[in-house]
Amino acid sequence: MEPGFNFEVPATLRIRLRDSWDIRSTGRGVLELEGGNLDIDALAYKGDPGKDGEPGPPARYMSEVPNIGALPSPQTLGPADIGKWWSVTDSADAWFWNGTNLARKPNYIQVGPAGPAITLTPGTITEGPEWGFSLDKVGDAAYRLNIVAKPGPKGDASTVPGPPATIMTASDADNIAAADVGTVLYKSAPDRVGAKKLALSPGTYTKVGTEADWLSVDSGVKWNGTMQQIASLTVPPQPFAWQPDATAFCEFMTQSASGQRFDLEVRLNAVTGQLVARGAGASASEPLDAWTTRHAIPAADVTAAPGGGAVVPANTQAVLYVIASRVEGGATPCRFYTRKERAFLRVRLMPVNE
């Protein structure tokens, strides 16, 4: 053995065949020596595909058996039986001997029964650059269809005017569709319209002197008070705020040593409440011991802007009081009378904005 070129090492040689893409071009392997073992990567690569094998045996139908348990036992079959198959009564399947076991092929003899028809329900529809579809299973034979729709080409501008727009669905109209019948349209903002319930007067409430609670007043002698209540009228709550537009009629008579003046008044919610109507007496020199008439017309005892003064809020009951008010001659006792004939109170409800 020449020094520097030959050496002897006791080792076990293991050859590893490796298939790498560059083996044909490099022609190189790797030798590893470690712990008394010698490993070598030998040049190796997969060969070319071989030729097709001989055709297998054809399928050969043997017979029909009454049930699966009547099929031949694998112990009775061998290589010469490969390709043989049997059918089972009332089954569309076939059992083939493959050299190892009897393999079952479903629906080999005839088409199987139709499965349940699927049902589709609409899913999402979105816009995208290309058409697309997807199905989400939501149950047995039930699917949800999702669609991605590709917009078509933009058409030319129309030269034919479209139909008039309906205000019920206009984008600049608020709460139109939900408005009640009888609601009016109004401008709710500089660039918007809306719906608003227009309060209409339900008409008039009246009371006449023939009613049992319309009093025939007799103050008695030497009366020196200032007020006598004659009648009252209750107006039930209304869905809007309103002012009373009142008129009334009654006849008075005074017995006194000196002149007296009594006015007919209608006041709101108390005998001393806000004045809504007045029928003034002539003067303190009015004839005594004689019936004189008072015609009350709408009146006020405070200065107020529109919608102010005697206003009854929405959904609030109101009571109108008819009274006789002594405005002159109060220092002198008298006897004061009213009578029921032809007397009345008439009140029209006038809606106002709160």
C-alpha cells in the first residue's frame, strides 16, 4: 500500500440510492465515514415508464343468488376466477371477484333510484367584475344560491322623459307613506317636505237654558256680592290645542234703590278664570225691575299674541263657566235675578299651534 494514497479502515458499507434531478448532469456522489461506518450516496435515478401490462380478464356474469349470504365463499375462488361476478335478487349492485375478495359495485346492473330533488333559496346578490355563483348547503338537499352579477354596458341617455315621480316614495319627503288619511303636506325644511296632521275644529259645543243645571238665579234681598254662577259646560279632551270662541245669551233683572250694572261673562276653567266672552250691561242707569238682555261675544282680559291667551292644551279637559258679574253699583245691596228662557252658551273649538 502506497503512503498517502491507500488506507484500510474496518467499516460497514451502506449504499444509499438517491434520485436527484442533477444526478445525470453532475455524475457525483458523496462518501461519508463516521464511527466505523461507511455510507455512500450512489448515483441513481428512476427509469423510464415500462410498457402496459397484458389486458385483464373480461367481466363474466355467473348467476343470481337470493341474498348476500348465498354469494360464493372467497376460499372457493382463485386466480382463474378473477373477473367473475354475481348479482343478488332485488339489488342493482354487482359483486366482483378481484383475486382477494368479492368487491361490491353499486348500481352496476341498472341505474339506482333517483335521489331527492334539491331546493334553492335566494342568497346574496352582489356586484363584481365577472359573473359568479356559489351554493351554500343549508339542509338535506337544500341550498342557498349566491350570485355575483357583472354590470352590463352603460346605455345611452334616454331622450324620452320618464313617468312622474310619486311623492309617496320621494327621497326628500319624510314620513309620507306612514301618514294618516287627512294629513297635509308641508315644507318641513328649506329642501324637504313632510306630513303633518291638520287639526280641524270638530264643531261647536252648546248648552241651553232648559237644562236642569242652568240656574234661574235669585240672589235674595240685600245681596251685595259681585258674582253669580249661572251655568257651566264641560268640553272633553281634544287631540289638539284649542281656544274657545264663545257666544252666550241670558236675561237679567235687578231690584235696587240705585242703579246697578251686571255683565254676562264666560270664563275658562274657573269663575275667576280667563275671560273668553262678555255681554256688557248698558250702564248703571239701566231700568230696574225689568228684564234686560245680555249678548256675550268673544272677548279677552289679557293682551296676547296669536296662539296665546285662553288656550286649552291638547288632551286636556276644559270647563266654560257662565256668570253674572257686577261691575257697577257694588256698594249698594240689591236683589238680582236671571231666567232660563231663551238662554244659551255656544262654544266653537278653534285649533291653535302649540
